[in-house]
Amino acid sequence: MAAQKALLLSIGQKLKTLPESPSTQIASQIAAYVLSGGDPDVAEKLSTAEGMKYGDRMVLAGSAHFMRGEREAAAGTLPKINATELPSRIAGRVALAQALLGDEQTRQNRLALALSAMPGTLVEESALRRSALAFGEKRDEGAFWRRLDRYSRRFRDSVYADSFWNDALGVIVAWTASGHGPDLLRLDVILSQLPIAQRRRLYLVLARQSAVAGSDSLAGFAGRRLRRLAAQGSSEEQLGSFYSSLYEIVSADGDSALLRLRSFNRASLGSLERALLDAGLALGDEIERPAPTITAEADQGEVERSVLEIRGSELLSQSNKLLAEFN
């Protein structure tokens, strides 16, 4: 990133020494430079040159406004440009800017153009990230998975990858918390294209996000995947075992899960895991106590519920309140 900034600065200094020219080729090159993070003053200066074509002037002025964060001014210029008529070096960048300036209805079309106009570049990478998350917000699962699949194949080494995957997993957690969860087998297939170390990190992120959101089944799923991928005896295996055990407390395997939780060394856990461990152990202790007496005055519907369900619900509710502190 530092090398890129130095390069852009050097290019900007050279461009400022060029004679003003109304050439469309020069205009496209400078707009591409500015939309890549270059000095907006270079584009603004050229946009005022005599003889400049109207379309080139719009591209240059719009690029300068956009990169300065002048959204209202940029929205008055860039959306009026037909990006498909621009040279490839600028078409994708303009389309991406149009997507960021546009409304929900036009955003995906502009992002799709950015994807196709500049494959293999940061423009495609940026458009993929934004498109995937936008589809996630709308819960268009098919499009969301397709974007994630493309990203995992093409940009696994991007400097933006970790942040993007964190956001994408947050979408999956939100889907699960709001009702019917997504097809997690699709997630397994997509993540299988990534290096194993990255997959372990992402399953741990998913386990933690799910635990904080109170999505117990999803946290257990992520914990099992992490445990399967981790090296024997590693800290990651311990965390995978921790998360897969945590939500087995109220299952048929609750006794063995409780024994595993009691064996964890608190000092080896982070603050989030220690809070979860306390909640899980408290839940296990409650389950091991004698069943409470259900009085005749109790609601009939409550009587019909098993003691295990009652205790599990109460303790998990307490756990979620505790975890809210980490949100």
C-alpha cells in the first residue's frame, strides 16, 4: 500500500507538468489515475481546458468530485456517463463509482459492469465485495453464494480478504438469527477453495460471531469444522472443541460436553471464550441439580415442557445477556 501511494504521487507530479490537452485518451488516463487514488486536482485542472469534449469533461470533473468525497457534486456528473462507451481502463472504475453513488435499483447493474470491464484488477475485487454484501442484505442466497465462490477463487490473497470474509460471515449469522439458516454445505464447498489456515480462521470467526448472536447451532457447526481442520493438540483444536461442546450441554451428549468444558484451562482462553465458558458451566451445574418441583399453579404449557428445556432456555438466555457485552 505504501508503494502504491508513492507511485501515485510520482505519477501525479509528472501529470501536472504535461501541457493541457483536449485528447480523449489523455482524459481517460488521468480519470483512471484519479479513480485509482491519485490527486483529484490533476483531473480538475484538465477538465477546464479549452476544447475539451463534454463527455471527457464530465468524466474528469466527476472523478475529482468523487475522490474528494463530494458526493452531491459527483452524483450530478458520473451517473450521466455511459460507462460502456468508455475505454476499458476507465469503464470499470466509473461503473464502480456509479454503483456507490446510485440507489439500490441500479447498484447491482453497475457492479456487474465493473466486474466484467476490468477482470483481475482491484476494481473487480472491490465490485465483488460490494456486490456480495448487497445480495446478502437482500437475502438473495443464490447470487450471494455465486459472488463468494468467485471471490474465493480469484482474490484469496487480497489485502481486503479478511475484512470481507468477516462481513460475509456476519451476513450468514444474521440470516440464521432471523429465522431459517442458509445452506451451510455451500459455505463448506466455497471455503474448501481457500488455504487451510485461512479456513480455520474463518470457522473460528463464524463460531465467535454465532456465539455472540446466540445462534447456538451455527456456533456448534463452526466449532466442529474448526476442530476437524486443526492440528492435533493445537490451540485451534482446543477452540473447536470448546465451541462444539458449548452448545451440546442441553443435548443428549450433555454429560460428556460438560466434562470437556470443565477440562479447559481458563488461562488459555480469550475474554469472549471465558465468558462463554462461565455461562456453559453454569448451565451444566443447573442441569445436574435435582429437578425443581412444578407447582399445581404452574401454567399447563410450562408443565408439559421437559425440565431440561426449561433450564436450558433460562441459562442460554442468561448467556446471551452476558454475551451482549461483547457485541
